[in-house]
Amino acid sequence: MDRMRELVDILNKYAYEYYVLDDPTVSDGEYDKLYDELVRLEKDTGEVLFDSPTRRVGGEPLSAFKKHTHIERLYSLDKATNEEELDAFFKRVEKETDTPKYTVEYKFDGLTVCLTYEDGKFIRATTRGNGVVGEDVTSQVMTVKSFPFTIDHKGVIEVQGEAVIRLSVLDEYNKTAAEPLKNARNAVAGAIRNLDPKVTEKRRVEIMFYNVNYSSTVVFASQTECVEFLRKNGFKVHPFLRICKDKACVMSAIKEIENNRKSLDILTDGAVVKVDDFSLRKKLGFTDKFPRWAIAFKFEAEEITTVLKDVVWQVGRTGKLTPLGIVSPVELAGATVSKATLNNFGDLQRKKIMIGARVLIRRSNEVIPEILGTTEITPDCKEVVKPDTCPYCGSKLVETGANLFCPNLDCRPRVVAKLANFACKNGMNIDGFSAMTAGLLYDEFGTRNLADIYFLDREKVEKLDGFKKQKTDNLFNAIEASKTVEFSNFIFALGIDNVGKKTANDLAKTFGDIDALKSATVEQLSAVPDIGEIIAQCVYDFFRDDNNLSELDKLLSFVRISKVDKTAVHGVFSGEKVVLTGTLTNYKRDDAAKIIESLGGEIMSGVSKNTTLVLAGENAGSKLDKARAFGIKIIDENEFENLIKV
């Protein structure tokens, strides 16, 4: 039993780091080994400790949900969609006090749940229902790993949170789902309100906590005190919490949320403004439906339905065909949308996409919207026909899994995409060489291979439509400058499948030169941090392809790759693990990163407990919030400039 207690404590600590802090300290393999040992001991002894992580496994399906009456009513929030409506809320508060204090938090778009603890032990989870009576979903919530089974509290307490499914988790789930889930909101509601807890477990639900709805023993003085209690007791709490003393500060915080919400991996639909002081909340009271001391500021919808008019097929640099939906124009998140993406033909089938059907689309991160699923099919709808030949070159398509590929290496859109990737900023950085330029060169001169760029005739290029002397000079100067290139940029420029900017940088640092990378085995490639077997195989296969090797030899007759200096660099950032976030005024992020690396620092993509420094520009988002939560040192652009001048 002593060993079981030890294992439960260790595993709960690791789970807290992984699921609540998003900062694991051990590998999955190490965790699994300890977990398996605990399972064996529980089987041998017939005992399972109350807070054992093995209790989170989905149990048998239920026959029905039981009703549960909340100890205190769970209120919904009144809504504001503009500044004028928010002003009415401020005036109501300011009638009661001259010194208001507000908190501003993200409004997550999921399913509200309430967890009950008695003498520190979790006993029940329910949905909000109508606020007075909800449904008992304890078996479902038991599978969620972002809350503790035991807390440091005597008596009875109810904590409130929003059950969510991360957008990345939803996308991964939909890749293999027989019935794709249309959006994260519906997905989490279906997961929690499902009679089979195993369904909940498969969808990897999380809960973001934000409120203590009732406590029989502890009297909280403020929202900030309440949130701190949740954090200290191991509940997952989003790090963003702004404390404001006036309307201007509140509006600034709302704007910050609106700017940064698109970079979140969680569906949000607004910001929540609350009076911080609980004694003032008591004075303000409630209406029949809402508390007078809180309001939700709702943002413009990022999901909407429209009619799918057609599906066209695009060919990328790898030859993969991607379906693009042509939809009836609709206003979405401040833009008129007429096109929306799908992943592949398999994705199209799973989502039951048909010409003429009404589809749900989502727009985020300022990219072409994605078709999430079909909401209505009429008798007039037509099936999308799977192509068997390339729509651009007529080649017979090759089907691999759910994807279709054009095998023709000279297919125009494939070549154009390859050339544009080669010349882009993260590649050879040939300024002025766009996809449009690549298409023009393909059509006029038959430019097919990467090395063909270095054989271009200046006089002939200058005669092309849109090319005059100045533009031609700029292009050829950029081509000449690209003949000396950093190794990481060269790797990216080659267009190896699944190799992005960070992976290219990691490969460059690890192998140092092109010959070492070419001869690397799959095992050596897999040993590089953050590179798994799939990426390793892609890199290995690329350098075993005769066409690629021939093209590489031609490139190396023109291009000089700067070798990576593996000797330790010393400077003001020596030993620092640095994350950059937000917009810098005087530097591009890439340039600032290079300066930090040149002065001994290591650039990290995300904030963790290993991060030692964050450089935060304007409109910094969740990374800044996480850095504050971890107590990591944060500097602004002025401090950065002072450091690099030393």
C-alpha cells in the first residue's frame, strides 16, 4: 500500500504538470511504466486509492442521466455586443461605488459543468442545465484529467468551469472519425452529455475553471482570491486575468483578448467582465436571469452556414490534390468569404459534402475558412465526383490513403508552388520572386527546376509583362544574394515534406552541413529533439530520391551554404531560453531571434517552466499570460535594445 500511495502521488504530480500546466517533466514512456506498475499492484491487492489515476478510465455506458439540484443556482450572463451596451453595465456598478475594480477573462465556448467536493474529495459533476437543476455527468467527467480528485478544503464546495475540446484535438479526432464532429462546441457537449463515458475519454475533454459557486466553510472576498484558490488546488485555470479600475482598462483588456483569441487552441466567443469585490456583488444582486455584477462581451461570430456551390481541386508542390469549396458569399469575422478549404477526398466524404448543401464554415487566424461539416442536404444536392486525372495536366492520379496525388513532376501548379517555396523568406529569401513570378517563368521560359532560377537571362526577363529595368535589377540582385545562404534556410527551401522553419533550424544545428544531413539515418534523424519518425522518414526519403539528388547537385554548383558554428556562443543572452511574442516596432521577429542567438540565447517556440526569458511586443497573447503565471522574467523592446547595446 505504501508503494501504491507513492505511485499515485507521483503520477498525479506528473498529470498535473502535463494536463494543467502544459509543461510535462517526464516522457510518456516513463509515465506509462509507473502507471502500469500501479495497475498491477491494484490488481494484486484488490484495492484502488480514492485519488488513483486509474479511476479516470471510462466505465460502462449509463442507461440514463440522473437529475441533480445545484446547492446554489448557476446563473448565465447578460450579454453586450458593443461599447454602448457595456456602458450601461459600468453605470450600474458605479452607482454603488466610486472605486470599482473589475476582472476581465476569456469567455470559452463549450459546456458549463459544476464539480462538487465534500471534505476535500470529489463526489459529483453536473451540467448547468437550467441553472437550478442539471444532469449528473460524474462518470463522463471522471475521464477528464485537468482537475484533482482531492483538494485542501473542509466542508462542501462547488467549483464551476467550462468543458472544452482543443481545436487541434478536434482536428486530429476528425482525421479518423467515421462521423466527423462539426465544431468544438458541439463536440464537447456531445462528449459530456453522452451515456457512454468511453466516448468522453476518446474526445480528450479539458475543463477550464473560473469560479467557486458555493462553499460551506470558506468565504471568498474577491474573484482574484477565488481564482487563486482554484490554481493552488490544482484546477486548470487559464492564465489570462486582467484587473482593471476603469472602463478604459476594461476595453483595453477586451481588445487584447479579441486580438489574441485567434492564436488560442480553444474556441472562444467573447470576454467576461466581473466586479472583483464580492461584497459589492452582494449589493448589486441579481435579476431573474443574470447577476448584475457580471457581463459577457460577445465578439462577432467566426462560424456561419452557407451554401456550397462547387468544389475545385488544387495541386500543391508535393502533387497532393486539395479540394477547395466555392460557397455563396457570406460575411464572417469582418470579411466576405467565398471560398473554404477541405483536407482531402476522404475528409469530403466523412463530412458528407455535396454540391448545393448547406455547410458550416469557420474562419480563424486570418486564413481561408475551413468547411467543418454539412448542416442541411436537400433532394437537389449532387455528390462531389472524385477525379481520376489531374485537372491541370491530365495525368492519372495516384491514390494514397485518403489523399490523391498527381505524379507528374512537371505539372504547372506543382512546379509553381515548389519554386515559390524555394524563393520565400524562410527559404532562399529571393525578394520579388512570388508565385505569380514563378508561374510567368514557367509559362515563358519553361522554368521547372530550382537551379533553373540561376540560369535566367536578364534581358529576356526584362521583356516580360510587368518587368521593367528596376524590377528586373531587384530580382537579379536578390537571386545573386541568395547564392550565399544559411543552412537552415537552404533546408527549408528544398521543400522536404513536413519540414517547416523550426524543423529546418533543428536539423541545421544538429548536422551542421549538407553532407552530414544527406547521409543521416532514420535513427539519427529521429534522435533530433521534436522530430518524430514520420518527419525523419520524409527527410531520409528525400535524400534517397535520384531526382532530388540531381537537383541538389545543380544547386550546390551555384549556392554556398554557410556552415553552422557549433561552438558555444557567449553574450548577454548566454544560457537564456527565450520566447518571443507579440509585435515588435523596430525589429522583425526573425531578426530579433537571430540577434538573441548570436548573443548566446536559445529560441523556444512555446513557454514552459524551462523558459527563462520572454521578449514581449505589442498585443502579446497567451504566451505572455503563461509567462506571468510561471513567474518568468519578461522584457519589452526597450529593455531588449538596452541589453544588445551592452
